[in-house]
Amino acid sequence: MIKQPAPLGSRNTAGARIRETRKHRKIRPMDLLAKLQIAGVDISASTLSLIERQNRPLADWELRIFADILGVSTDWLIGKES
């Protein structure tokens, strides 16, 4: 039986694109967490999962750091750019 992905939440609009970019760039969750911690965002693996599933809101400063680490714009993360 194939497990269906959990439906995305509605707590943020960037989570799905964070996950998409992380996977596309072959960044493991633990590596992303390490980079986030160096940049001042100290979150757990379960919190990253909640963000990527759009079940945890992001502060504006967290969004900026995610964008910097992933090499994308904040506008792209929130869906303002294609």
C-alpha cells in the first residue's frame, strides 16, 4: 500500500517551496537545520517538518534566513514569483 502524503496545512505559504527547494538541491534536513542554527534559527527536526508541511507559521526574519540559505528570494518562497 502506498502511503499518501499528508495534506498541506495553512499556517504558512512558504513551507512547500522550502521543502521543494531543499529536495531539489539535495539538502538533507539535518544539514539545513545545521545551517539554520549557524544563522540564528534554532529549530528541531520536528519543527522543520511542521514548517515544510505548512503547519507552523514562519516569522519574517525566519523566512529571510530560509531564503538566504536556499538561495531563493522571499517573494519566490511565498509564491509572489513563479
